[in-house]
Amino acid sequence: MTNETSVLVGRQIRACRKQNKITLEEMARIIGKSKSTISKYEKGEIPVDVETLYLIARTLHVHIEYFFYYLPTVAATPQPLDACPSFFTGLSRFYSYLFDGRNNQLIRCVFDILSESDVSGYKIMMYMNFSDYDRYQVCENTYWGYIEHYDALTNIQLTNQDSPMEKASVQILASYLTADTKWGLWNGFSTRPMMPIATKMLFSRERLREDAALLKKLKISKDDIRLLKLYNMLSVL
């Protein structure tokens, strides 16, 4: 790593460590380094080797690419309209919500766009089911993957960080149209009970008010059931 990269990575490590409420002493004990070494990592005084960075990532419950994600740089990068639909233009982070009928609760998610497009699409991290927006990386499930934009559809392919065999995907219709929120379809795998699932998910450029009105929108409605019977498919329009 260059000195500049070491400083930026160190800032990410420190911020994430504090979000997880882990002290320097605890971090040093967990990864087998001295407190002074951890402090030097965070100040960018010495580079972090790849093996240690993976260990730090596992300790802080984030994907290793999180440490190379610098919000100001990403947010300031203009995205061409043909590569980035209107809903995603200027975004480095967006939010989503779904309703879990197994335990009757709202599930909130945060998506961080980690980098610009490459041959596989935009790299992305998804943090699912957390209790505190200030520490959203501390969550029940963390996914990483790619977001791809097509003419009429945005597709997100995801892999569970802790269970690589678990895959999930999201499809968002008409993301090229200007709107603050968009409906999408979440496809994944449930372990409680064990079965494949698909449900509707609401995406937003900003955090939404989590109230009864939002819960009502997220629950499968009579119109959703009507369309399911008509098409014999779970669809979100």
C-alpha cells in the first residue's frame, strides 16, 4: 500500500472498530498484534498486510473491500446516465426495507456501492437486519456482490459473506425513471424454515420513516395476491 492508501484504510479500520465498540486492547488481543501496532495501522503509519486485514475484517464483521471504500471519492465521481440510471445517480449508499412475516418485523438494509463499474458491474455490499443505523455493519447478514444496470431493469447479485454457498438476488424495475423510492423483488434462501423465498422490497435514496404506513406498504396486499393468481407468479410492479 502507498502511504495515502494506508492512511485511508487506517481511518476505515478505526471508524469501524469504534462503531463496533471494540477497544484497541481488545482488537490487539483478537488479532494477535500489539496495541501500538493497531494504533499505527489506524494512523496509517505502517501498512496492513493482507492476511491481517482479512482477520480485522472478520473481527469487525465487514467484507475486506469495506476498508477500500471512501465515501467522499465515490460520491464525488460523476456517473454517466447510460451507466447509472436516474434512481442511482450520485448515490454511494441507498436503503431498502422488507417485512418478515415469520416474526412480524421490519427488516432494514443498507447498500454501500464500493467502486465504479468494472466488467462485472458495480461492486456492492449489503448489510441486512441491524438495530442501529450508526453501526449498520453490525448486522444479521452481510452480502457482497455486483449491481448491473440494463435498459429496463437493475439486477443485484449477492453472496452471503459468512455462508458463501448462500446466494441472493434483487431485481428493480424501471430504475431509469426519476423517483425517490422503487419497488423490487428479493430472492433468497430462508433457514427458518429452510426454503427458497421471494418477497417484495422497497428501495429508497434516503432513510424512510419506519411507521405503520411503511409496514402496510411492505406487506403483501390484496392486489399483490390478485396479480399472483393472474400470472401464477409473485410480481412487483
